[in-house]
Amino acid sequence: MSQRFYVETLGCPKNQVDSDKLIGTLLADGMSPTDDPSAADLVVVNTCAFIDEARKESIDTILALDDQRQEGARLVVTGCMAERYGDELAEALPEVDQVAGFGVPLQRPASAANGRNLIPVTSAPLPELDLLNLPRPRSTSPWAYVKIAEGCDRSCGFCAIPSFRGPQRSRDIEQILTEVDQLAAREIVLVAQDLASYGKDRPDELGAGSIVPLVRAVSERADWLRLLYLYPSDLTDELIDAICDTGVPYFDLSLQHVSKPLLRRMRRWGDGDRFLRRIADIRDREPDAAFRSNFIVGYPGETEADHDQLLRFVEEAQLDWCGFFAYSPEDGTYAYTLDGAVDRGLMNDRLAELREMQDEITATRRDALIGRTLRVLVDSPGIARSVREAPEIDGVIHVGQDVVVGEFTEVEIVDALGPDLVASGGAVPEEDDD
């Protein structure tokens, strides 16, 4: 009987892609997957290190899986925390058998000295496993993430990602298209740290603007194509047209704030007026476009006037989906030493005010869809999405249980419950009293 592995993935969709590629290597090694960590011979935790809350979740998950694993099973930690805090993590977690940075084989024998095998990025500048271009198994769901580049060349004041993910490294278009074909998914979701900058790091082969021909090429291979994380300064007219032409006019704009002075303090481009004009321009071209964005609340120096600007923007922009996150000080970032720290209580008050406003906006925009007929992709029994909902992060559409998973169908929307919609024949699961 082959050895079994269990992989737990934390963090963003880009981590899920890395996990899929690690799974591909484990399958190629003759191992078999299991959904039960207590039955696995190898337990892998792909960690997130973006903010303090994510790091705490990663540690809690590692300790929980250590309790669940069977005797003799190896516990391996990989991903962003392993890359960023390799030595510290191994010292703090003697339970772990291996701390593996990016590109380190997970089945390498443990060190005889301490039972762990620490390979920080400094000692392995050329990964033995190039996760970016490894093959992946066929997608097990009707949609799949595809990472088109690794790393980031920007220097946003709050973000430590470039320090452990490195500079941007764009993939060849042919490699991306081969992966799309391998996945055989109905919907492809392109992801990267800086999606719209795809190709800029390879001016002789690809160059700025290469995201546009890539979008058009991928859209010929998938029924739906969605892009996540678009930096606003690179959202060109050509890219907007390409996205609209795919039939999925979904715009996930990485705005972070709208106050011009605060954005410059974040080392970011733009301001609220520019963002509103761009959103209005897109809606003029495609009135049914859907929008998502994320904003940081409590960045050092954020004043009450800055917060009021953000409130006005949220009210005026009427975005479909918004995430609001408390600023997290990250060691090594520009913002870490800035003055003007915002009191945690005030930060929480601002978060609550913004979230309450956006919840009402989202609910209103969802109510407006009642009575419409939408084309949906069925993700799982009774659960579907239209072009307005990205997988895993937005609301869903409840459809009839008889609709075939992995297929498209047209449904009439008859009700809305907050972020979720109900189609004719669909039933919303009852909430557990517990």
C-alpha cells in the first residue's frame, strides 16, 4: 500500500496553486492523498505569513495537526511562514519534522542532528522544485486558480511579500496555456502578486501590457476567465476591453485606501477621485460589471479626515464586494517605523463603520438581481455562481440539487439573503442550532 499524504492550505489563492503543484510532485512520487490527517504518513501545512492574524492561524493549525497525526507520520511546514521565519519557526516548534522553504522537496530525509531539515532561501537560491512551472493534477472542481507570475517589484509600505517571495518573475505564456489545458476547468482564475504587471520583468520577451494577449489566449481555452488583484495604475483601456470581451466583467481592484496623502505614505498610486472615474468609465462600457476591492484601516497616520474620505468613497462607488482589514505592522516594511500609530480601539470602530456600510450596499446590489435570469456555473450540489461571484471569496447562488455539478445553466433569481442569492428551485440550508 502506498504512503498517504494530507495537505492543509492557508492564506490566499496563490498558496492554493503552490499546494496543487506540491500535490502533483507527491502523486508523481507514488503517494496517495487522504482527507484524514490522522491517516496520513506525511502531513503538510502550507502557511501564510501576510499579517499577524494569518501567522497565528498557521501556528494553531500546525499544533492541531501535530495532535491529530498518527505515530510515525512526518509533519512538514512549508509556504510563506517557512520561507520568512525558517530558523525561528523550527526553534519555536520542535514538533515539526521539516521546515521547507519555497522549492524544497518535502520528502527530503530529516536532519540527524535535530530531526528537522532547515533550508532557508539564502542557502538555496535556485529551488530544486520550481513551483511556478511544475505540472498540476486535473482540477477537482469546475474552477481553478492559475498563477501567472511569482513575486512583486513594488514597494508598498505595509507589505513584506517582496522580502520573501522575491522580485516579479513572469511565466512564459505557453507554460501558462499548457497548465490551463492540464486543469481542464470550466473557469480559470488568474492570480499573481501584481497581475497587471505581468511581463514587465521580461521586456525583451514579453514586456509591459503582456497581460492583454495572455487574457485573450486563456479566454479561448476556458468558458470563463477571471482576474484577481489588479493594481489600479496598470488597468489600461486595452486590459479593460480584454476583460469585458471574456464575458466575465469582474474587476478586482487593489485600492487599499482613497486619501491621496495616506496612499503616498503607503507608497501607492492614485486617489479616490481617480478611482471613481475609472469605475465610472468601466460601467459606461459594461453596465453590468461587478467590482471588488480591499482597504487597509488604521495605517500609521490615518486621520479622521482620511477615514471620512474612505466612507464617502465606499458610499459613492457602490462596489459589489469589499474587504476591510486592520493594519498589521510587519517587521522590515517601510511602515513598521512610521509614526502616527492608530489606537486599536479607534481602528476597530472604523472597521465596524465601514463594514456596516458595505454590508448594506452589497445587500442592496444583491436585491437588485431578484427577478433576473443569470447564467451560472454549478460548483457543488445546490451551489452555483454567476460572473458576479468569484469562487471562495464572494457570495453564492443556491440552485436546485438536480443541476449537474460542473455544468452551466440559466436560473431565475427569486430571493436574496445578504450576500447570497436564491434561484428558483434552490433551497438555502438551514442554520445549525449549535
